[in-house]
Amino acid sequence: MAKTRKRKSQIVKVMNFLNTGKNLTARSAISRFGVYRLAAVIHVLRTRFDMDITTSINKKGFATYSLTTK
């Protein structure tokens, strides 16, 4: 008998988090979801799921991702 997958994928976790209206940084993605390549997940969300995600770069050069409000 095959195992059913109980865990959500990293892409789904990040998508659901951004849909709540919160911002996400690489550091918070690692601690919350175990996502070490957040930029790659954001790329998938932009291309495959057609999500309008804004990237903000702070003074230290770190990116913060959020959904664009319409």
C-alpha cells in the first residue's frame, strides 16, 4: 500500500503564507518552512502560478517578498 503524502510542499507553504498578506525573508523562510532556496520558490510561484510578488531589497542587500496589493 502506498503512503499518502501528509506534508505540504515548500511551494504550497510559501504560497499560503504570502496569501495571508505577510512579508517573507530568506531567514524567516528557513526557520518557518525549512526553505533554503526561497528565490527559487518565488520564481516558481511567479511563473507557474502567475502570482504577482514584489521584491524589496533593504540597505543590507536582503530581499523581502510580499504579494502585490491591487
